[in-house]
Amino acid sequence: MIAVLVITGCSKKEASGNGGASASPDQTLTLTIMSVDSTKSGYADWIADIEKACNLKITTIDMPTNTHDRQAKITTILSSGDSSVDIFTINDEMYTAFKNTGWLEPLQNTVMTGEVQQQYPQGYLKDMATARNGSIYTVPMYFNVLGFFVNQQKMKEAGLSSIDTYDDFITFITKTSGNGKWGYGGAWETTYVFNEIGTFVNLFGGDFFDWNNPKTQQAVKLMYDMCHSLKATPLSQLADQYDPMRQNLIDGTYASCFMWATQIARVRDAEAYGDDKIKMVVPPTFETRSAYCSAWHFVLNSASKNKEAARRFLTYSTTKEAGMSYSKTFGNMPARMDVIMDPSFSLTGIEEFRTYMQDVTIRGRPMVPETMEHIAGIGALFQQLVTDEINMDTFFRMAQQETEKYL
């Protein structure tokens, strides 16, 4: 397998990053990557396989785990022209902030050519990956959906065989709440809650950029009521990002949550995933049945002095074999559609993921260039709302003002 990858994935002749002749494929090149995966099980073996396949010597730098610290560190490196890191792994929020800045190297003529692009979800490439100038700066690492995770045993105890409608959802979250347990749990820290607000807005058929839309308002009112009159979700989650939410789901404190499909691997590792345990199921239909999609990205620092080495790495990363290897190693859902839909490809949760691709309206997340500022601003206002620091009308007015600052 590795020998094949050397030929198909890493031996393409390219100009060097400094304008000189291409290095021979037999020449070992150096590369530095800042990776979100570096502390995960299997990373060392995975990176060693890439080094062997592409004849690279790769240095890995750990990425900050905190959202604010991560964004600040990468922004500082890129904006200053620092060449110490060649390749970064970044999420949609950072990609949206960076793709029109000139800080990233365009890839559509060297790595993400037209033929290669056809292997990825086209709507996502159009909505998220393509910059204003038509360039593409990403090799998607993995594709993701914000899935609805439900404790199947608690659902049965609530007298339900499925959660298909708004009424089913309300019945479920209220019947499974009480005595320190909650029917719904979230990650409502200011930079995370945007995903759930947007999910409920989409389920009601609203618009995340229009806070005067009655359907948008209906979604926010439901989330407020879940904390208060329904008593189905805790205010303690206002400080939580995904790790506490996932653990509360695994422990049985939460009966359901919206969580990225990549978390299936973590729930599986805790021996809590399965048909009679916790499972990702399609969301209920309020007015629509929809889910957010996202990706993480390999991107190349435009200031890199090791662009030929980087292109070896990135070209390899676009191959079907590489996509399968990455997904198998880290439990993440593939970015390439031919891997997602390949019946021979097996991964915990892949059938559920395919069901989402086929039966759920998949939507990109609405983002502005100042992504984190907008997300944090809306998140802070939402926290003030649910803690009764501001009322509903004030929230909608201020959320619209916050949004219009960035549109």
C-alpha cells in the first residue's frame, strides 16, 4: 500500500516554493505542521506513514485546545509572515476568517485541481471553500455533520420509538428530565452555542442573519423555554464546550444533544455507542429536517519556505487511500464522497452519516469574515438572555445590530 501511495500521492512534479527546480522524489524534504490531531491516539504512526509515503521529515507542533487561544496563535503566525509553520489544520471559522486575507497559499492549480475537487461535496466547496477571488486554499481533512445524539434506552423509557416531530422532541426532553437528569444538554459557552442556535433556527425554517424573522425568534424562544418553563436543560452548561457535554451524555446526565458526528468515536471508546445505548439519529422535523455541515482543513502558509514539501503532503492527502487512512486512524468521517458512500468502507457511525447525506438537508454554517467576533457576540447576548439579564425583545434587537456590524 505504501509503495502505491508514493507513486500516486506524492511524486507529482512541481515547482519548488522558492522558485527553483523541483526536488527529486528520492530527496527527503522537511515540513512543519501544527495539527489539531497531534495528541490523539494513533497520530505518531499516521504521521510516520505519511513521512514514508512522501519522503518527508515532519515536525509536529501541538495546537492550543482552547478556541480563543487557537485562533489567536494561528492568526499571529499567519498575519506576521512567520514561516515557522508550513501547514496548519484549521476549522471553518478560521478558514472563513483567513481565506480572503492573502495569508494562505492557493491550491486550485497545484493540489485541488478541477478533477480532485469533484471528489468532495460540491455545495460545501462552493459555499465555504471558495474565496471571493475564486481560489481554493484547503484540502478538506474530514467532513462533518452536527448530529442529533439520543440515549436510546431513555427514549424507550419515555414511551417513544423515535423522535420525528416537534411534539416528539418536547415529549422526550421533558419526560427524561428531573432528579439531576436533563432531557437535553448543550455546549453553551459563548463561542460554541452558535452551532445550536443555528441548528434550531434551521429546524424552524428561520435565518441566522435575520433576528426579526418570526421563525428565527421561535427557535430562540424554545431554547429559552428549555432552560426555564420546560426545565429540560441546565443553565450550568453556559461555561461548557464539547468535552463536558459529551461526558454528561455518556454518563446519562443528558438524554440528548447536538454534537458533531466525529464525536461518535469518543462515545464508542467509552463503550456507550450502539442501538441500545447512545446513537446518532436524524433530527426531528419541525418545519425542516436539516443539519449543519462543517470540515477541518489542511492549509498552506503563504510564507512557507517548504512549499514543495507541503504540496507532497497535501497531494497525498487528497487521495482516496489517504482519506480512508485518516478516517480509520482518528474516527472522523471522510471528506471525499467516494469514501463516504463506498459500501466496503467501515467505520463506527458511517451508516448514520450516509443516512444524513441522503435524508437530511445539509447546510453550511452562515459565517462572516470576522467569524469569531460575530459568533462570540451572539453567544454573549444569548447568555444574557437565558440568565434574564436582558429580555427577549432586547436580545433580538441587539442580535440584529451585532449581525449587521459584520455583514
